[in-house]
Amino acid sequence: GHRRKNWKVRKFVLRDDPAYLHYYDPAGGDDPLGAIHLRGCVVTAVEDMPDTKKYDVDNILFEIITADEIHYYLQAASSTERTEWIKAIQTVSRTGK
């Protein structure tokens, strides 16, 4: 959920022109629910997060901090997928328009 009120499943689409991570309701709909501007962002793996149950987020969380200092926490499906997302977002944050 936005700013971690609760966790919701979302479909994400990474774009580099412009550099955004758009998110959608996985049940359908062509219009994004929102977007995270990635130009100049910082993305890192999160190993420990207070106020979460360990079995819910074990080694699959990552954080995006935008240039405007907005923090987004996302949970990948696996540690391998988390690594792939982090690398892809880092590339777009540097090279995207």
C-alpha cells in the first residue's frame, strides 16, 4: 500500500522514456493507479524492516527513494527477482529520460 498502510499486490511496468515505474491493479484496467518517478532515485535491498512479520518479507524487500525523498517499499516474489528489479531500476534511474 502507498506508504505501507498495508500490502497490496500490484502489476508494475518499468519505462525508461520517461523514467517511471507505473503500477496497476493486477485484476485489470488499462489506466495506472500511480507512478514512481525514477530519474535520480536511489534503490536498495532492504534486509530488515521494523513492524513487519519476518515470514512475510524475508530477503525480498527493496526500497525506492525518489529525488523528492519519497520512500516506497516493494516486495518481490523471490530474492532473484528482487535483484533483477533493483538492477533494472538503477539503470533507468541513471539513463532514463
